[in-house]
Amino acid sequence: GREAGGVNAGEPQEAAAPPTPQGAGAAQGSGATPTRAATLRLMSDYREISTDAPCGISAALLDDEDLYKWRACLHGPDETAWEGGIYTLLLTFDGTYPECPPRVRFMCDMYHPNIYTDGHVCMDVMKNMWKPIYTASMILSSIQSLLTDPNVDSPANPEAAEMLSKDPKQYRRRVRRCAERSLETSLL
């Protein structure tokens, strides 16, 4: 296991900071006022994903003025129905991070048992099993793994869960269409 790259609120940080202009505390659209701890942790997470991103994962600030909104891309895992797709997500953090998880939503069409039809991700690690040690890289890696290992017992999209259980070939065809369409929306 990799180190979490997390930040303790009272500890000083390295001098190198990610390329974020003045808006590190903007947290536009967030429900909580940005805290120093949240900002420092996000800077650490951003530095980690910018310099040592997991395979098939990338992320950038949605707006250079706002450290609290990221656009991420996941490449579909090889040798799966998701292969060849590039799936774009929006991560929205607020001042409670890392005590509370970010909101994560796919910006492209997805058909998956654990992804709501509006694109929001439903994972235990993002809800009742959340731990502040989880970094943005870890979250994105977990989501990438979820693509090929869905939890059909707790579906966000019951139709997709039922299709996967009853007609896996038809489910695979739907996923392949998502993979193809994802390429149309993935350009950064």
C-alpha cells in the first residue's frame, strides 16, 4: 500500500504547492466554509495526483482559481467492457474535506449498478465507510475498480443491476456503448 499523502491540520507543509493561483480558498458552490486544513489537504492531494497518479487516472482543476472543483478522467480497465473509454468526472470538495468525502459525479453517460442515472457515484467508501485518510487518488482508483466490480446488492441504478444479473451480454453491450460515447465527451 501507498502512503495516503494526507495532511494533519497542525503540521507544516512542504514549500512546493500545486499550480493554484489565489483561489485556493474559494470553494465556490460548497456547503462549508473552506478551512486551512481542507485547503492544505487538497493541495497535498493535488500534488500527489499531479506527480504520481495511478495508472489510467488523471485530474486537473476545473478552474485555476478554485482548488475545490476538479475534473478527472478514468481510462476503462483493460480487458473489460469499459476498455477504451475515457470517463470524465467532476469532484467537488468543501471545507469539511477530508473529514467528509467529496461529491463525485460522472459527466459522461454511464450505465452501471452503482452509478445513479444523474452520474453520481454510490460507494460505501464515499458514504458510511469514509475515512479521512482517503485521498483523491484513492477515491478515483476505487471508482475505476468499481467499474468492473459492481455491488448489485446495493444498486443506485436498479435497472443496470438487474440487467447485469439476468442478461450479462446485454449489459456488456450497454457498457460498450457508454465506452464509445465517452470518447466524444472526454476531450480536455
